[in-house]
Amino acid sequence: MDWIDIDLQEASYVGDYRVHVRYDNALEADIDFSDMLNHPFFRPLKDQKLFSQVQVNPQVRVLEWPGNIDMAPEITFERA
């Protein structure tokens, strides 16, 4: 299955550094991003208050957070 043909529909914060995602092909999963938070780009997301503000960008269908932080769609799909 190729992620490029599948749209991310919903995302919600579940706790710790986990996000529940749902795709238009009915795939759903809880994804743990805690292992990525030491990367300089994602380090601000160690603040769980900021991390909890995750949402789906409605135009490009990727996970995003305030501060221009987003997750590449292939990473999100692979982890799901």
C-alpha cells in the first residue's frame, strides 16, 4: 500500500507523546512519537502542552503543530 494515495483524515492526542490517526482507507492507529523528540526540529514538542495541539492540516493532510512543526506523511503512515 502506498501512502501517497491515502489521505490522513483525523488526528487526536491520546496522551504522553501518542497521536491517534485515521486514514480514508479506514486504517486507524495510535502512533508513539516519543523517540523522535530529541531531533532538533521536533524538540519543542517535548512540551506536552504543545504536543497535545496536534491537528491535520486540511490542505496537505499532514500532522502539524503550532510553530510550523509538521510530520512528513510517509513517516506518519509508516508508523501507523
